[in-house]
Amino acid sequence: MPVNFKDSKTKENLMRAFAGESQARNRYTFAAEEAAAQKLYVVEAIFKFTAEQELAHAEVFYEKLKECAGENICVDGCYPVDITNSVIELLEKAEHNELEEYGDAYKNFADVAEQEGFLPIANTFRQIAEIEKTHAERFGTIAKLLREDKFFVADAKVDWMCLNCGNIINTEKAPSVCPVCSHARGYFVRLAFAPYTSR
Ligand SMILES: [Fe+2]
Ligand SMILES: [Fe+2]
């Protein structure tokens, strides 16, 4: 049944979501630093790219709290401590957390918002849940390739793009250095995963 926003669970769930998104953004920024330290520059780029999207999610949720401007909202919540030097584990933990947001937290928040009569907010939770699913798939795919030692090695010739200079090479293995800009193998990604490409 409809409830007043200030008395709602939805208000608290928006704050939980804001906290979760904010923390995800920071965790991915730290993970990007770890990937860069291990010369996995494409993984660094993926973490940074996703971190920016978490910032956008945080902003969407935060703006829906406008009615509570000037107040504090107290909530409890559980948040992961994903500290490890393993980039593969960082990707897998990120995948796990994204799937929890998608399949559990945001689905539940959406249902509560709907029951409380906040349909646009329910819709936002559902839309962002779908985005988190794509995040999970992206992290999972990269983690699997790294775990199987296939991130820089394909089963047959494929196009690779150097994310530094845009050079595209058709080979089985990504080159150890880019023949154009001399950047290391860590800059190469399968063209299929490269941003803003049409093939
Ligand atoms: Fe998010
Ligand atoms: Fe996400």
C-alpha cells in the first residue's frame, strides 16, 4: 500500500543503493590500480570504465533522495572487503557482487518500491539491475579468459586492437609489443571487446 516517502523503506533502500554504488566505484578504482601495477592495462580500463558507470548509478539513486535534503538517513548494510593482489580474483569478486545486486538486492528493492507505491523508483531499480548484469558478464568473461590463459591468446586468428594507439592486428596471439607505438601486450584487447568499434 502507498506510504509517505519519508516513512518508507524505499528511502532507506535508495541510501543503501547509493552506499553500495559509491563503494563499488571505489573498489573498481582500487582494482584498476592493481591491474595497472601488473601491466594489465586493458583490465585497468575495464575497471575504470565500470567505476564511472557506478558513479552514474550512485547519482541516479542520490537524486531520488532530494525530498530528504538536509536530513540524515541511517541504514544498516553488508558490504564486501575485496582485498587481494590477484586481478583474476578481483574480477571474479566484482562479478559476484554485480550478480548479487542484479538478482537479489535491486530486485528486492524494486518490489518494495512497487508495494510502497513508488513505481518510477521501482523501475529505476529494475533498469539498473539489468546494467549490473552486463557488468557481471563483462567481469566474468575477462576473468575466465585470464584464468584460462586466453586473454592474449585466441584459438584462431582474430583482430586485436592496441588500446593505446588503435592499431589492429590479425593474429592468434596479441603481439608482445605494439609495432606502431611500442606499448606492451597489456594494451591489446580482442577487437570484439574494444569500445567504439563497429566490428
Ligand atoms: Fe551500479
Ligand atoms: Fe555494476
